Amino acid sequence: MSEDLMREIEELRAQIDVIDNELVEKLNARAELALKIRALKAKSSLPLYDPGREEEIFQKITAVNNGPLYDDDLRRIYDTLLQTMKSLD
């Protein structure tokens, strides 16, 4: 591979690293908010699981999706994310 190509790949990887760091930060911030909601629901004797809210989340993320990820891909990612959030203590 040429030096220019390798440099371009490394620059793109550096951008991915920045985005990965931002994603970790945002995911942890989301988890903190989810834990706060869980605590409020527990105090109010509200059910922790709200399937309507999950469907609302899926609809919102697909509404703003401009690709290249497919809606089904995002739904799978968010399904895993929401399952992880439910398992937090």
C-alpha cells in the first residue's frame, strides 16, 4: 500500500476512535438517566418495563435514520442497548 493510502486510513481510524469515545460517553450518560428513571418508578410503584416506550424509541431512531445503517440494523443495536440498560443495577 502507498504511504498516502496508509495515512488516509490512519486519519479515518483516528476519527472513528474519537466517535467511539463519544459513544462510550453518551452510552454511560444514557445509562445514568435510565437508572434515575428506574429509581423514580420504583418509588412510585410504576412498572419498570414499558413496551410502549421501547416501541416509541424504535420509531424515533428510525425516523431520523439517514443511513447507511438500515432501520433493522438500528433496531437490533437498540434492542441490545435496551436489554443492557434493563440489566443495570
